Amino acid sequence: MYLLLQILLTLACHAHTVGATCLMTDDTCEFWLEIEHHLTMRLGKMAVFAANGKLYNVTNQTIAVPIENVITADGWEDARLVTVVNKAMPGPPIEVYEGQKVIVHVKNLLTNEGTSIHWHGLHQIGTPWMDGVPFVTQCPIGPGQQFTYKFVADSVGTYWYHSHTGTQMSMGAFGAFIVRERKPLEMEEFIMMIQDWNHDMDADLVHAKLLYGNYVNRTEVLQTMSLEGAHFSNLPFQSGLINGRGRYYYPDGSNNQAPLTVYKVNASSSYRFRVVGAGSVYPFRVSIDGHPITLVASDGYCELQPVVVESIIVNEGERYDFVVAANQTVGNYWIRAVTLEVNVQNHVAEAILRYEGAPDEEPKTSRKNCTANDRCLVVNCPFSYYPDGAFTDCVNLGQLKTTVGHSTPGGNRTQTEDNIEDVFLNFAFPIRISQSPIHGGVSGRTFMFPTVPVLTQPQEVTTACNNDECGDEKVCKCPYTINLEYNRVYQFVFLNMGVGKGWAHPIHMHGHSFHVVKMGFPTYNETTGKVLHDNLDIACRGNPDREKSYCNTASWANSSWGGNTVPGLELELPPVKDTITVPTGGYVVVRIRTDNPGVWLMHCHIELHMLDGMVLMLNESFGHHPPPPSDFPKCGDFLYTGKLKNEIDVPNNGGSDEDQIAIRTFWIVVGCLIALAVIQFFILFLCMCRLCSRTKKAKL
């Protein structure tokens, strides 16, 4: 009886409402989010453990307890500290309708960290100071403080929210954000948030080990690899989670039988899955046993021409919508999200597709066997080929088409190339010297955040990149910024080449969705799928040996290329994205029109790569920035130049250190001149006295 009362009390304490239900007819939707620390495998103060797909109280191991209010993660019993929204991981989904005003009250209940929330994929048109990036668009929300975000949900699509402070995202501070059309749903929808997980350490610890050496039992931890030869940053994968639930697999292939997410369907119905890549390092290949999936959208803002595939590869920050027809025999089917690593076992996130009427048991299904006569089709490969024996074909993102044209910026081929400016950006790790910390960056610039929010306090910015310290074959640390003119077309060429290549990078742009007009892949061994050499469309410049070049000042190898003259551009129906993966040794060409004034972050969405400095700011249309609210919070450095109460000093009237030095120098000079004058007067006085004395003697 006592145990039952304890469970009911715990459920009551966890019953935190996100906000009022947002109806299709509402003009405004209001939500409340609380960011706080929590522990995995706890129901209140009750420790639980996993067995047979259920949870049990450690003090009464015969009674299963509810799983709804437990952050299970992979079911590992030793509690891990997490940073979560409303005591849940993922946080509660926010679901609204196109054109509604969204108000979200965020309260920071963390005791020792600031926080902020970024609305990933939403453009924040007219409200750039609501983008949620500390020291770019706002001050961090301090412990105990609240911040209210207000913006318009301006376009239909699958988005998400997450902390943009430190490693809080991979610690669990994220959730789905869905914007729907103002009409009844055509079919039932499910949200699927996929993440990698490590129950022993968080990204802060791993980042320190990445910088200064990662060892276990006196042995260096090596990074795993993708099939084309790219690396994965060494946050060791222990488990994969779907909607916050997964299982830890032991070396012998068994697992801890932790509870999983279950999607319940009815036979003969179709369902739309909204998939969010919420991981921190590893991309996942998503499939459902026995069910082809139809890709229909990616990242919001426009639908894609449907493509039926065996699986979809989802990178960090990306979203993909697919439709599944529940047309198989009533039963249970595995949903699998497998990492792209090679030479590993059971690096997978799992969930269950359960038909109505199927028993409450685990699936016994198998993944599709790809054969020469029944090949598998995979969409969004970060490479061109699977090895020969895999019987698997790739469709890269650049091969997809939208359902309708969305007026590609600068797409009119009659325009001159002067209307389109090409900007080359190399995302790489050029410094990887033994015994030295790794430095990642963009075109040789390792990003350092400013000390004030540059959008709302631009006149107080005192840091900038020094051109003398940055160059062709140099790496510098600074708040890298590109200034963009208003209402102009920019063609960004994201590349991943030179001495710093070797990792694929999912690049996310704030404030815009870009048109993907071309993808250029390296040359591969068509049998093994391994990279042979870089795509030679790009000239790295700098060091004549491109394998040793930092590729900081890249350009088109053919000097006649630029703007619309680049061969192979898709300008009619290109896919529209805000996050895209740049393959190692290759490049991606995207376009925007600068019609959304603000300061927008652009960065690799692998959390460790962002911590390493693979970030830059787009200062778009500075003279057109909308002013923030009059009472918008301010923050920044405090440089104490005043005097203490008992300190003898020249008064500081608010001047700078240089002013104070000049004042002190002035008074020192004045003092010296006065002293010199006194000495000269005294000498003159002595001389006069001596002269008078001689005159008197002469008269005598």
C-alpha cells in the first residue's frame, strides 16, 4: 500500500503541463518550459531497474512501475546526470499551426549554468533576437532567471528546439517543434527523435579528453570509421535512443531489456513519421522491418517529390518525414536506426511498430536482406557507393526534387554572375599535431564567442579577427564573421578538403533555409566505396600539395565558373534545407537571398565539432537589423578601473585604461616641470645671494 501511494505521489509531482492545448483556430499559443538537472532511472526518489521490457522498484522487485515518468535512456542502472526540459527527455513536443504567434516562457532551474533555447529551423523573420544563441542574439538565461520567447510559426514543417549552451543539448535539453497546416490531418502522425548515448560520460568530459588525450586502462581510445574512410569524433557510442528510450548491448550480444518506444498502428492505415536527428556525433540509417518507407519532406518549408526507399540516413540536426503503410500481417516489427560505423556490433537505436491486436511482446522480424535481384535503396548517403557486396544503392540529397518550384535565388540564367557572390568555406580540422589540442574551424578560423550579444549590443563589440593572424596556411582564434549585403544572392560553397578533412560535417544555418543547387563528391573506389582523392572542382590554393594545404582560401579550379556558370546546378526544383552534410573530400553548393536581417550562426551540428570552433556568424544586412524590445536584457564584461575607498589615485571619470594612463603621465610631467622650476629658482636665489655678498665686500 505504501509503495502504491509513493508511486501515485510521484506521478502527481511529475504531471507538469507544457501549456494550454493549441487549437487550429487560436491566434496565440503559450507554453512553459523549465530547464533543470535530473537523474536517469529514478521514479521520484525511487531507484528502478529494467527487465523484460519493464521497470521494477529496486526494493520490491516483483511489482512493475510505470515508465512514463522515468528517464530511462538505455536502462543502465547507475544514474546519469541529465539536463532536461520539464523533467523529460526528450522534452514535451510543441505543436502549433502555421501563422500562429508562439509564446514560450523558459525558466532556468539549473544551479550553476546559464541556458538558452534555439528554435532549430525557424527563421525568426523580424525577431532575430529570439533565435536563442548566447552572446550572438541574447544573453544567457542565468540560474533562476526566466526569458520569454515570442515569434511567429511562419512555415509548415518538422522542427525542434534545443539548448544552444555548451553541451546541454546532448545532456538531454531538446524536444520536437511541429508546425502544421491549418486543416485536419490526412493521417495520424508520430514523432521520432533519434540520439546517440553514453551513460558513463557527457560531452564536456569527452571534449576535454579530445583536446588532451582520451585513454581507458592506459590505452588510447580510437575513433571509429565510416565505410568511405571518414572518422567519427570519439564520444564512444554505448547506446542509441528513440524518444529517450533504448537498450544497452553487452559484448556478447545480449542486452539489458530496457523498455522501448512503441508506435501503435491499425492495419490498412498509413502513418506519417516526423524524424529528428537529435544526436551529437553519429548519423543513423533508419528502416522498419518488412515495410518500405516513402520519403515526403525534409527540414520543413517544402515537400519533396515522394521516393520509396528501404532506409533514410539522418544526420545531426536534420529532419525527414516519411510515410509508412501498415499493410503487413498483424504483429510486431522492429524499427531500427543503425549508425554508419563499420566493424562494430549492435550500435543501434530500436523501437517497435505494433499493430492493433498484436501481442505485447518483442518482434521476431529481420532487416531486409539486400540481394543482387532485390537491391536496397538508401537516401541521403554522405558518400556515393556502398561496397559491391552490400547490394545497396545511394541517392544523395542533391538528387531529390521539391514538389513545386520555390524560386531559387538568382535562378534566372539570363542574369550576370555579378548578381551572385560565391563564398567558399572549408569546414576542417587543420591542426591535429600529437601532444597539441585539436583545433577545428572554418577556413582556418577557430571560433571564439564574443563577450556581448553582437545582435543587440553591436556598439560594445571589441573583438574581431585579425587579418595578420589569419591567412592561407594559418589557424587563428576569433569571432569569425562574414558581412552580407541586404537583398543580394549569395552562393555558399561548403567544402571539406585539404589537410583538415576526414570527418563529414552536418552544417546548420540559422535564419534561413537554403536551396541545395549542387553536391560534389570525391572520387571513390567503386568496389570498396573508399575515398581515393578530393573532388578536383575546387582549388585549395595555399600549399601546392592539396593534401598539405589548409584550404583556407579555396576557389573554383576553373576560373570561368561562378554564380550560374557553374556546371550541373539544379535551379528548377532543388531541395530546400537548413542542415546538410558536407562529405569528406567533397563540397555542397547552397544559395540564399539576404532578405532576413540579423546575425545568424552557422556551424557544424556535431556538438564536439562546434565546441572545437567549427562556427561562424553571418552578419546579414547590418543597417536593416530590427531593434530588440526596449527592455531586452544586456550583459558583457566588467573591467574595473575605479579606485577603492582608501586608495590614493587620480579619480576615474569613466575613461578607459588608456585615458587614465595619459592623465597620470600628464600630471607626472607637470610635477617634474614644477620641480625643475623650483630647483632653478632656488639656484638663481643662491646665485643672487652670493652676488649680493660679493658686492657688499667690494664696497667695504
